[in-house]
Amino acid sequence: MEISGIISAIVIGIVIGVLGRLVVPGRQHIGVLLTILVGIVAALLGSAIAAGLDVADTKGVDWIEWLIQIGLAALGVAALDRTRVRR
């Protein structure tokens, strides 16, 4: 992976993580770095799932892929938030 691919994955991860965090109701008790990590992982997994469902490459904006990624990010943020509250 080239440096531009890594930078774009981080930027997309930030966007996906923030959007996933906005979807989860209430206040989350996780930091910015965890949000970014969750976003990057959700972006990569969401892309793989969208490719598996054959909805990754469409003409125009890939809305279904974005929804999958944001949904995964929301699940990740909610899961991490629950583990942080218990401690």
C-alpha cells in the first residue's frame, strides 16, 4: 500500500468513525484515537462486505457501501463504549 492509500484510509476512517459516533445515541466514553481506529476498521470491513455483496462499484456514489461502513462503525463505537462504562 502506498502512502497516499494509507493517508486516504485514515481520512476515510476519521469520517466513518465520526459518522458512526453520531449515529449512536447518548454520550460515548471513548477517545478520538479509538474512534479513528474503529472508523478505519469499519471502512475496511465495510468495503470487503460491499465487495462480497457486489455493491462496492456502482456508478456515482456508493451509498450502500457507506451505509455498511457507518453501521459497522456505530456497532464498534457502541461496543467499545459499553466496555468502557463497565470499568
